[in-house]
Amino acid sequence: MRRRTFARTLPVGLLGVMGLAACTSEDPAPTGSSSPSGAPTPELPDTSIDPTPVPDRTVAETVDKSALRLPLEMTTHVMVAPGWSGTPRQLGDMFLGYAEEEDALRYIAVVEDGTVSWTARRPLSCTGFAVSRTEDDAPVAVLADVAAGEEQVVLSTLSGYDLVTGQTLWGPTEVPGPQVAPGLVFAAPGEQPMGAGGERVAVAAGTGDTVIAEADLDGGRIVAEHLGTVLHTQGAQLVAVSSADGSRLWELDLPAGADPMSAHVPGTIDPLANLAVVRGDTDDGEGFGLLVDLTDGSVLGKDATAVALDPATGTIVLVSGTVVTGMDAEGTELWRHVDPEALRLVSAGERLSYALRPEEGTLVVLDTLQGMMVQPYDVDRSGPLGVPEVFSAEAAVAVRISEEQVHLVTTELDMDFGS
């Protein structure tokens, strides 16, 4: 039985009816709902680093799950340690993350069955990376690098690689600076990482060419790039543009009194959901939070904080402050949970959604079919708590074990389970 099938057949009573009263001595990092961490100002490494991806095709080191606390349905599958220290990006059957080494970052691309496909090294300042798709729907990994310019200026560059094989597709191509928004959006460094910075550009995953620049938007703001779609504001509208040819895909009106330059997408955009939360300021000080379907620009919610899709049940999990709502694909409400705290959504998958109560420092787990609080962990087990951060469509999942350690629960059954 596949792990997904197993999860959907579990009775709710077997999971329990209590949220986790405490999770771990260190709060899990809910990176899926917080603002993406930005790259520092580019710096040249002390010694040159070969950026060429190196094919691997070995299986990552297997992890002893008995030393960890994992959601019960994940214990039946093999867990591996790719070496990631940051939350990986996921697309198709691939995960891409990096490990912080003493003198460099090592990017590690892993198939959802635990096979390491390729690795590539980059300077420590090059933490901004993205996965996207070309106009032919091919998956691409885009990694940043640095180069020496004239008068000791450090230049930011990008290169695109086949996400599956690591084969070089284009680059290096110069960009104004580090990544400043979700996807392939870059700008000269500002005072704050991922902050306003200078004028932004969005680039095409298939070529590295600039698709659109803020200099051409007459006061508009580039908000994000996602799988070949670029979001930007223009006047009082949010506009979607194809990165393949620059054609306009759709537009929608921002709420009355909205500040277009404040529009932003908190966190990353789930490639399985194709939904984005677009937040910003308004004249009345209340702000706005639109839940937008990037396929056609339809608005599914107007007070959104964060969103995730559970691919096992098809449930959209929407957080709006203290309220968590389960919705179907059309935006119809299926259930509602009201929490004592404003929650920070971590992830959703395999019939469960995970969120953090920041003040209390506890993890809230909800059944995505009914919205009930559940207990998916073995209360008799000790060890670090594994918090799922990124799911694939086939139920592989990147699990954060500690602040600097992320493992992968693969699609492979653990043949030693139960022995």
C-alpha cells in the first residue's frame, strides 16, 4: 500500500484529538509562511569555486528513524539525510536544497526516492536560488554566483541547469543583485535582505533573459515569479505576465486604497497548489491579503495570511490570522478552525496540516478532511521532533529535524519497518 493510501484510510480517532502541547526545545522553522530569507550582499570567495554541477546518482545516507519523532504514517518509509541545512525547493519528483560548508554552499538535487542526482558548489553569500519551468514545461534550477567586475565591483550572476540532470542550459548571466522576492526576481541590494532594494528585474527560466524590468513599469512593483508566470503591479492592478513572451495572462483590481508598491508574496509559492497570497498596505491601515489562483487570476480569499494545498485530499488550507479554513478547489469552505493565536502555516500533506503558535512555541496539527486537531506523533517516543516542510505530489517530504538539518522521507518503503 502506498503511503498516501495508508494516510487516507487512518481513522481520525486513531490519530488522536489533541494538538501537540509542546514540540521541541527549538521552535521549528515555518519557512513556508514567513518571508523568504534573502541573500547577503554578494562577496567574492577567498578561493575560486568551480560552479559546474557534478553528477552523482548515489543514494543519500539512510537515517535511523527510531531516534526521531515523526508523524506515524512517515515511519513506514525510508528517510535519508541529503545534508540540507536550508528548506529545499520542490518541483516534479525533485528536491533542491543546500548544505552550508566551511568555505562554500553545496547545492544538492535529490530525487524523491532518495537518489542524489547532482551537486554544485557556490559562494556562501549565494543563498538565493529557485526552481521554475521553461515555456516547454521543462524543470529548471537557477543558481546564483558572483564574478569580479571593474574597479573591484562584485557582480551577481545566474546560471540555469536542467533540474533533473544538472546539465547547463544557460549562463552565467549578470543580474542587478540577489534574489529579492519568490522565484526569479532580482535587484541591487537594499538596506534589508529581501527588502525594497533597487529596481527589480524578472528573468526567464529557459534563457536567463530579462522578461520585465521595473524601469518599464511606470511605478509598478515586480512581486514574484512562479513556474514561468511573473506577477507585478501596474496602477491599481495586479498583473500576470508570461515569462516566455511577455504576454499578459490576466489582471485583477487591488482592494480600494491599496499601496501597489507594498504588494508582496510572503514565503514561497507551492508548485502543487499554484496559489499565491499577495499582501500589502492600505490607506486605512488594515492592509490586504488576497488568495489568488495564478492560473486565471481568480480571488479565492480576501483576508489571507498563508496558504498550502494538501495534495492527498485536494484541500486548500488557508490561514487568516487566528482562523484556519479548509476549502475545495472552487474556494467553497469545508471546515473552519479558530485558534487562540495567529498561526504561522508550515505545510500541508498526507491529510494533515502543520502550523506554529509562535508565542506559545507549540505545533498545531489539523486533519485536512475535517479540520479537527490531531496528534500524529507517537507520544511514547523521544528524540527531536520532525516537522514536515515541503511535500511532493507522490508524498515524499522534506522534514526539518533541527535549525540546521533537513532530512527527506522518500517514496521508498522501509522493508525493515516493524522488525
